Amino acid sequence: MEYLYHYYDESTGPFQNLSDLAPEEAEGVLEGIRQIGKGFASKRSADYLGIRRGLEQKARNAFISKGGRPVRQHPHYMTLGSCPWLLEWYPRGAELRIPAASFSPECISFTYGDLFPAMRVMDGKPYRGQVYTLEEIREVISQFGWPQEWNPKGDQGPERYIEVQVWENPPLII
């Protein structure tokens, strides 16, 4: 069985999404994180939110062109398979594991690596600039393997996991 993993900080809880906030509010939250100076998000650049929103729209449009039916305007983020390294992104990192079958295939897209490098790094790798369906990402994995396995330390490029863009609200967690 395939699982999707969500990493988050225990102090805020799962599926808190900057993109769901108005731009000014999101910037205020991000600035607060920067001031605390802990975790991966505290190191994000001043133009991070603008770039993120642009990449999310690009991924959404690409997914729709492949038959995707996003419910949300902005995705929640998960990984296909576990990536314990992501626990280090948060001062009090936590992990949720949800069966992939709990989500509608028309509402989950994938990038081979994090959305930012997957859509912005242009180094000739065939999976760059691509958004995949569940069936397509399985083919990519059979060809290139799991980044979590071949690049756990990130010393072989920016691919460290397969990112899932969840375009629907996650199932209730009990």
C-alpha cells in the first residue's frame, strides 16, 4: 500500500497552509517565523510567497491539462513515501501517514522533488518542469528510483523526495 506523508510543526498542527491566507497575512506569518529563526521556513527569501503562488498556479494548470480536477485553489503538500529529513524543517517536527487511496486520484499531482526545484531548476533532467499523475509518477520512479533512497543527504541534487500536491482537503484524521 502506498502512503502519503505530511510533515508539520506540532505547535501549529497539520495542514496549515500559507497559500490559503491573504498575501499580507501570509507575509506576516512568514515574517514571524523568520524572527523566531528556527526551522527551514525561517530561511525563506523575501520573494518566496510570490514565487510559491506562481509555481502553484503553474502546477495546477498543468495538472488540469492532464485531466486533474483540483478542488482547492492552492495545494496542501505531502510526500509519496516517507522522508524523515523533513522532520528537521520544524522546531517540533511531526509526521502524519495517510493511505494514498484515501485521496481521489483526480485531486493529487506529483513532482519528482520539491515543487520549487522541480519547476525552476533547468539542468536537462527529463523530470524537471513536469507535474505528474499518480500513474505517471509510478513510471518516473521505476525509471529514476526514489530520491529518498538515492539522495537522502541532498548531496546529489535538490531531489530528496517525491512531492504530492493535494488539491482537495485531506480526509479527517481520527
